[in-house]
Amino acid sequence: MPKATSKTAILPEAAPGPDYDPACVRCERLAAFLARVRSAHPAYFCRPVPPFGAAAARLVVVGLAPGMHGANASGRPFTGDHAGILLYATLHACGFATQPEGARRDDGLALVDCRISNAVKCLPPGNKPLPAEIRACNGYLAADLARVPEGGAVLALGRIAHEAALRALGERPSARAFAHGARHAVAGGRTLFDSYHCSRYNTNTRRLTPEMFRSVVAAIADHLRGRGPADGP
């Protein structure tokens, strides 16, 4: 288990800052889509979803974007959707969360030395953000990852999150190929870890098994304890 340096549960409303703007409408397509979803589901959060966890955390998990009936509904990353089942259970098993389930925003779940963000903060149609939308949102992710301390880690869930994280860290995405289980030494003495996304499709097809995902997160816990290689598979 990593040393517990920070523990946090999400606040009722996240304050605007360099890593998050609740009123952001810079992507016209996404803003229009959110307006339509808000009309159909008035009880949903339906705004840019803020990161979850302490700003000083040594591990930042980067997903793709909020899901329609998950984070977009709850207002907390990976909360209320299938992907969050494996994510939160694994974070708990490896010491990064206080409980194994995160189904509701008010469920008392707290993260330990961990923060969860997304490459794109707004719900995209079909769960597929456009390249321009990923770039438009990258400044928020860059502000988030800039706080990861030397020796800290970033976990990218999927290729798009991998490339967005590299860009946010000032690295060329083409210089470091995505591969499940890979790790990359990046600027500031930090390490980027890769995993397949814990989506329903990946887990149902067994492209990603619980054992595969736990192996990656356990490697991060070892890394934060000062064990394990800085670069390589």
C-alpha cells in the first residue's frame, strides 16, 4: 500500500481553477450536446466533470471522458458506470481508495494519494471526442498533471488518454507508443503507466481482465514505494 499522504472526498461543487472550469463552453459541439442531454435528463450533472481527489496526489488516473449515465449524471469521474466498478475496486485493493465501490457521488468514497481526471471533461456524443476537442481540453489536464510531484505517477486508461497525458506533460505523443502494462519515464521525474481502459467492452471481451488491471495498479503502488524500474514493460 502506498503511503497515505492525502485522502479526500469530492466537494458538493468544485471551484473553478486552471484544471477545471464548470462554465466552459469552448467546444461548441459538446456544449450543444450537453444542452440536449440536460433537457432530456434535468436531474443529471450535465456540465464539465471536475477531477476527483486531492490536488497534491502522487498518482493521477486519466480516463477518456465522462459517460452519459455515469460521470455525466453523477458529476464524479467513473461514478455510476460500468468502468468505475473495476477501477474503484482495484484502487481500493491497492490502497488508493477507502472503499471498493463508487456508485454515487455521496457514497463516502475517498481517494488516498490519488486523483482521477479525464482527457475531456464534457460528455461527447457516442463517447467519442473529436481530436480538436481533446486538444481544447488539454490545458486543464496540463494544469492537473503539473502538480504531480517528482517520483509520482500518471496512469493513462487507453491510447487517447495516453496521448493526451503526454501532450499535457510537454512530451510528443508519437515518441512513446501506447501498450498495456508499459511505463514511460517523462518530464519532472514522473512515470506514465499505460493500461487498457476498464470499459464494459474491454472487460466483457476479456481484452482487460481484473488480474491484468490489478497488475498495472500494483506496479504503480510499488513504484510509489520506491520499487520497480522507471521505464520499460
